[in-house]
Amino acid sequence: MTRILIVNCVYDPEPVVSAQLGKSLAEKLSNEGHSVSVIAPFPSRPFGFSFNGTVKKKGIDKEVVNDQLTVYRLPSFTYPKSGIFGRLLESISFGWAAFKYVRRNSENIDTVYMNTWPLFGQFGVAVACKTKKIKYLMHIQDVYPESLTNRLPRLFSKAVNLFLFPLEKYSVHNASRVIVISKKMQAYIASTRNIPENSIDVVLNWQDHDAFEAYKDYWNPGKLTFMYLGNIGAVSGLNFVLSAFIKTGLDAKLIVAGNGTKKQECVEIAKENPKVDIEFWEVPTGKVAMTQSHAHVLLLPLIKGAAGSSIPSKLPAYMFSARPILACVDSDSDTFNAIAEANCGWVGAPEDVEWLRKTMISASKLKITELQELGNNGRNYCLSNFSKEINLQKLVTSISDA
């Protein structure tokens, strides 16, 4: 029996993908006989989501799930809104809380798996494990500090990189295994961090396809419906999606499902165009599949540079819904390549309103059977690449081999 600590920056009941990955991993490891502890902040994601009266406490909250699995909520600062300084403070706060927990409980920990906030959240765990001689695995969901500094003025970004890059490099170099979510990210981390590519495992973020089975064959009998479901934040680029849809003049519907810091801005755009059919939906916990079944075409927009070397978690969820995908992402991204390889929709450049307008019109001319064929192409691709069974086992194997 191995005593495994999972450090997750988000965790169930938060509906975001990393939270559910952590829960699935904890349950599988405990079911296999390992003693598993999870530490996470009190739930806060996504912004505006209700957690049914969950109260953040000043002390540690302990939940015994079963004899082999215990979840600890650590008091730390949380910041679900977008904003560099708020997110930075959140990372430092949880990194410090995790550092103290590992140090105090080191005698009861054999292995640490972390999927936590960059860069200070990761650094806190890495330093604690290094000083206590505990092996740890580092799961990277996005490449930092580059994801931050690429958005800053060039001279300022160089100065920030000089300070932040050594923190990330320390965490990566001292990890027993590094886990990334795409082949492109694997190659980039290996070359820029100067570590062997074979020390980096690729585990794609998954979705549980069983949740989508009951809805994949339902097709909305109403008018053509485009849908975006996910976080309505700065990188989603929904402003240009609304602009393109408004300019189509189609007798169609656009549904924006979810919450986020840019939601109100999108609502105001819709109010300025009252004759255009735009709706905003909430997504209840566990109802992603049901919500997406109302769409004929699912939208995946990102601003320029945001696709980077990672794959958005909504991509497999979209594919399992067996709906065609209309994406606006960087052409050198894994997301672009996956949609093209799957032949499951249309993919173009980010923030290209005119291309998106024309493509929406083209999609509206297809028969339902043609839309279904594209959707099924995506589902079949997803079953082979993004399934829970395949990738959860890869993650467990990485921990066992560390």
C-alpha cells in the first residue's frame, strides 16, 4: 500500500475539468488499495457558480470519503475572477498552505501528485517534497510563466521571466515525473527546461463518455442552434463570436452557457441587438451533456495565442456530445490538429469575424444528417484519444512508475 497525497488546486464539487480529474484519480487509487489523501482549497470555480451553501472555514475541513480516501480543505485565499494580481496571490496562498501541510505530514506520505496553481503553488509543494525527500509528480495544464508573460510588453515580460522562470524550472527539475496534456507541450517543456523528453508523460485531459451516451442521439427539432459552453472569460473571445453571429442575419439561435468575468459584457452586447436570438444559460452541476444536446453546432473560440500548447478541456466534451465543432484557434495548436484529423467540423483563425460569419452561414446550409456525420466523426476520434479509461490508467501508471 502506497500513501499518496494528491494536491489539487480545484476539486469536486467544482465542475471544472481538473477538479473532476483529481476526483477520478483519487477514487481509482483508493479503490486499488492505496491510502489517498487530497488537499485542496475551498471550492470557488467557476466564478459565479453556487456550491449550495458551502462555507469557507478558518481551519482545515476534513471529509472522510471511505477508509482509504480523505479530503482536506485548506484555508487559503481564492480568486475565481480573472486578474493577474488576484491569481498570483491565490497561487502564493495555496502554495504556502500546501507547503506547510506536506512538511507537517511528511512521515505519512510516500508520493505526492500535484495538479496545482502555477507557479508558486507548484513551487511550494516542490520545496516541501525536496526538503523532506518525498518523490512527487508534477501535472502541467498550461505552460507558465510563458502564458503570463506572452501577454505583457516585451521588456516587462523579460524582467518577469527572469524572476519566475527559475521557480518553474526548480519544480520541473526535481519532479520524479512530469505529466503534460499534449505532445506539443511535451516537446516544448523538454527543450526549454532542458530535461529528457522520456521523463515527461503525455496524458490527455479526459471526459467520462458515459455521461454523454443518453444525449448524443437527441437532436433539437427547433431552429439551428449554435452553442458555447464553458468559462466566459478573457481568453474565450466570445465578443467576436457574438459580433459574427449578429452579422450573419440567420434565423438561428446562439446560446452562451456558463459563467465568467466577461459574461455581463456579452449580455450587454445581446441587449443592444434585441432582434437577434441570443440566450444565456446556467449549467447545473453534472448537466453538461444534457445542456450540449440542445446544440446543433458547438463553438470553440479562443483569442490569438491562447491555444498554445494545451488542449481546452471542452474539446473532448464537445466531441463526446457528437456535435460538429466550429473552432477559432491558432493553426499551430494541438486543438486545430485534433479537429482537422477528426474531420468533425470547421477550424479557422482566432478573432476572424468575417471567416466565422461566413462559416456559420455555410453550416446553416447543411442537412441534419450531414451535421450528425460530422458529430459522429468527432465522437469516434474522442473515444480513441480522450476517453477516461485510457487516460486515467495512463495517469495511474505514471504514479506507479515514478
